[in-house]
Amino acid sequence: MKRQAFLSFVALMLSASLWAQNVGIGTNNPGTKLTINGAWSSTPSTAAAAAAVTIPANVSVFRLSLVAGSQANALSASSPQEGQYLTIYNEDDQPATFAGQTIAATSGVATFVYINGGWRLASLVPSTAGWLLTGNAGTNATTHFLGTTDNVALNFRVNNQRSGRIGLSGDGSTFFGFEAGLNDDLTDNQNTFMGFQAGRSNSTGHFNAAFGFHALYTNTTGNQNTALGRHALYSNTSASTNTAVGFSALFTNTTGGSNVAMGAYAMHGNTVGALNTAIGTHALTANTTGSYNVAIGGVAMASNTTGLLNTAIGHRALYSNTSGVSNVAVGEHALYSTSTQSKLVAVGDSALYNNGVGATLSSHSIANTAIGSRALVANTTGSNNTATGYQSLRSNTTGNNNTAIGFQALNSNTTGNSLTAVGYQALYSSVNTSFNTAVGYQALYSNTWSSYNTAVGYQALYANTTGNTNTAVGYQALYSNTTGNNNTAVGLSALLNNTTGTANTAVGQNAMAANTTAGWNTAMGYAALYVNTTGTDNTAIGAWSLQQNTTGSFNTGLGVTALFNLTTGANNTACGYSTGSQTQNSSACSFFGYDADVNVLYAIYNNSTAIGNTARITDNNQVRIGNSSVTSIGGYANWTNVSDARYKNDVQENVPGLEFITRLRPVTYHLDVTGLARFLGEGEFRPKVEGREQPEPDATTLELDRKARAEKEKILYTGFIAQEVEQAAREIGYDFSGV
């Protein structure tokens, strides 16, 4: 029946062709040779899935039904006709193959047409021969790919504009993004542009990489540039070897080369500046022609335009610099305010923060170095300053030529000049002074307005406020000095308690340690003039010399323990080891020679002199030369006694000659030198001093003294007994001056 219908249909068509040129079914106005108004259908041929399936002849629609198990489903067609269409439906759960094409499992549909002796694919759903707009399934990662199989670059277009290209070895460039690399001459430039219009203007520039919206947009001939971020290196034309990472980094750069900018707006305004490095948002953002700068940190060197050779590391470091040269700023807000000054170094949070504020002269705010948090933070126009340490020279504003090294060294200085402070809080309180030097922990700590002082040592000149021209070297030397001037103290605690005393010199540990207001003293040696408080014009040279002196003045002690026990006596001179060490309040006495002294401990004499080894004075207005062992005193001239009638009053002839003489008893005798030496205390006294046992005379000296006394005791003397002479004069009422 179907065959008869088909023959009738063919006959109708043949007759129609004889009657008219076009044939229509369901329409009176056919537009083509055959026009059908309405659907037409073809009964599908069906076969079960198998290893190999042959589609019958004269079939337009074929259905492959599901069979359990894995089937190869290799399809072929019997007796195909030229122009025959064949649609295959695969309902099996395994893919089918036909004419070299794979028809997807379960719901795959493929339409073929037989032309020139072979089947050609007309459509495939889902496609395994092409990539579908709605996605693909059944792909094989090993064999399926998107691309070409011939030696031709792969291009992508959007709105028929180049929007991507994967080049070959001949050009080596890769573009992806609308109009990315649009004007590249596609020679072997080896550029990589990814992003909307990235590298759009590039023509012959090579070895460039641009990633981001309009990155390297204007570049034409520049080479070896890297731009990552929206508008990165946007304006670059011919400059090379730049690196820009971040939104609008190096945006304005045109011909400046070898720059590195990382961060949003980093080096945004740079045009021709070269060899700069900017890392951080807005770092070097205003730079135009400045070169050789390094800025690391958010907004670091943000205002720099033409400045050269600067280094800024830290948030807002060198923020205001515009044209300054050779500056170094490391730390948040370091050198924040400086604009045109050069050769400055600031390392630390806010170091040299205000430098340059109010500067009007070329000599203002230059050559400063600040290392430490807030070092020189307040400096405005001061120049040639060096501050190393937390808050060192913190308050300095206009002071020049200062050096501060240590925590809060010169912390309070504002306008003082030529100051040197080395140590924790050295010269801490100094405000407006000049030419002071403090080296050591809190040296010259309290100094406010005085100048020309030098303090070296822990808390040396600690309390000094307005005292000038003092020198203190040693632990707490001149510690308490406040207003005293022209003092020199060298040694631990030398002049420790001096407050207002002036023109004192103390050299040695504890030298003049107790002195308060006295002046014009000189003490050299351990504990020399140790307890002196108000005594003036004293000179003590030697350990423990004048050690107990408190208020005595005009004394001179030269030698270890010289004038050791003197307290309030004045005008004494002692030269030699332990000379005058026994006397306490004697005045106008002189002692010369080893252990020359008074005869009794704490004896008080006036206007007496002891000269020689262990010489002793025993009374006022007395001169003693040599000790008890001396056997001869003389010279090559007579001893001259001053005698002048002009100066003799009440002259009378009342001397009882014979009466006195006849009462005298001439005798011979041997002198008990040993007993006499013992009585006089020759060589026996040794002052007790802190920290040391006074040395005894050596054995040789003692032996020589013993022999000398023994020899003198052998001498037979002729003379009188002093007590008998005194008695004889008393008996006749004669006041005899010879006793």
C-alpha cells in the first residue's frame, strides 16, 4: 500500500513538472521546485545495539535501541544513494560510530548526507566533532581539544574584533581579551597581552607582558615591560624594562624606563623618570621625572616629583618630598614633612617627621641623620644633626650641629647648637645650650641652659642645670653640680656632691667627693680631699691626701696620706709620703720629707716646720731639721741669726753672768737616741685609710735606722742637762731664753 502511495506521489510530481515549473503540497504558491506546507514524516528503521549494525537501504531515519551490556555499535549503511539524507538516533547506553563520527550514548542524534560517494556529517547533537554553545558531553581529555591541527595561529573574535590569539613560533605572541594586542604586527614579538584592550596599541614592541583592563594600552615600541592590573603602564609608549603591578601603577609613564611599581597608583604620575622602585599603594604616585628612587610602603614618597636618589621604606615615609636628593627614610612617617631638602637620613617611626617645615634658606633642614623611633621628630629648620636612639633629639626644632646617640639623648633640646650626647638620656633636659658634650647614662641629664660642659661617665654632671665650663669624667663625677662653673672631675664619684663650687679640679676615685660649695681646690689621687665641703684653695696630690679636710683652706698636700687628718687647719704645706698626717687643726705648718710630722697624734701647732725623714715638731713656732738619728747639720757657711738694733726694744744690762754660770753643771753623756725616737713617734704613725693597710718601711730602711741610732748612741757628748739649766735660771729669777 505504501509502495503504491509513493508511486502515485512520484507520478503526480512528474505530471506536475510537465504542467508547471514549481510544485506545492498544501500550498498554491510554491516558491521552490517543491514546497510542502505542513509536516512530513518518515518511518524509522530500528535495530538493537550490537557490535556491528547495518542500516537497510532507502532508510532516512534509523533508531539504535538499548541493549544491556557494553556494545561497540559500529554502524554502516546498505546501498546508499547520491543525495540521500540519513538521521541516526542512539538510544543505547554506549556511543555509536558512523562514517568516522561518534554519536553520543542515550540521546545522541546525527544527520548525514551522501555526496560524491561518501557520507558527510550535517549535524550532531550533542556534538563530538565541534564545541557547542550550550556545552559538551562525552569528551575525551586525551583526544579532544579546541584549536587547530595545521600550522596556523588560533584567533578569537568578539563583535568581529580580534579578542584573542595564540601564535606560533613565528610570532610567539599570545593575546586574550577584546582588542588585546589589536595592532601588533604579529612578527616574532613574543608578547603576552591578557585583558580588555591590553597592549592594544603595541606595534613592534617585544617581550612585553600585560595583564588587566587597558594594561600597556598605549605601548607601541617599548620592550620587556610587565604590566599587571587595570590601567597599569597605560600611557607607556616606547619605554622599556618597566614592571607595574597594581591598579593604575605607572599609569602616566611614557618614556621612563627600568621602573618597578607595585601597588594601586604606585608611580601613577611618572612620565620619564627612570630606574625607580615603588612598592605600596600610592608609593611615588606623583613622581614625574625623578629617577633612582626607592619607595616601599603605602604612600611612601607620594609627593615626589623630580627628586633623585632617595630611599623611603615605611608608610608615608618621605611623604612630602618633591625635589630633595639623596635622602634615606626608613619607618612610618620618617622624614614626612621634608620637601626640597637633601642628604637626610631618618630611620625609625616618625624620625625627622617635621624636617623642612618653615625652611626658607638653602641651609635649613639639611644634612640631618635620625635613627630611632621619633628621633629628631620635631626638627624643622635645624641642620647637620645626628640622632641615634628612641626619641633622641626629639624636641629639636632649629638647633644645628648636634649629635645624640642613645635612648632620649638630647630629648628636650630645641634650639641648642653643637651639642654631643652619647648614652641613655644623656643631656636629656637641655633646652637652649651649646657646646656641651655628654657621654654616658644620664650624663648631664638635668642640664638646661649652661654651655661648654663635658661629662663622660654614668650620671656624670647629672644635676647640672646652669653651671658652665665643667668637665666630668667618671661614674657620677660632679653628679650634684648645679650652678658651679669651671670644675674638672676625673674619676668615679669625683666632686660627687659639688653643687655651686667653682674652679675645682678633682682627679681620682672619690676625689673631693663631699665638696659642696668650695672653690679653687685641686685634688689628684684616690679620695684626695675626700670630705672637703667648704674649704677653698687647697691642693691635694696623692691618694688620701688631705682626706679629712672639711673647711680648712690654703693647704697643700703632696704625697700619699699627706695632711690626712687635717680638718679645719689652714695654710699648711706637706710634701712627701704621710707628711703632716697626724696633725688635725694645725695652721701655717710645713712638713717636708718622708713621714715628717707632729710628735703626737692630732697635735695642734702653729707656724712650725719639720724637714727631713721622720722629722717631728713638738711645739708652736718651731723648726726641726732631721730626725733623732741625725749626727750633723751644717754647710759651707755660718748659720746666720737675724740681729738688728733697730728692732730690739727694752734693751737692759741685767744678765746675771757668773752667778748663773757657777750654778751650771757641765757633764758628758751618751744620748738615748732610741728612746728619743720613740718619744717623738718617729716612723710609728700609719694613718688608717679605707681599703688599704699602709705599708711599713722596708727591712733595709729599718736596719739603716737602727744602725744610725746605735752609732749615735756611742758618741760621748759634752754639755748641760736641760732641766738643770732651767732650774738654775729659776733659782736666781733669771728668765733664760735658751731653754
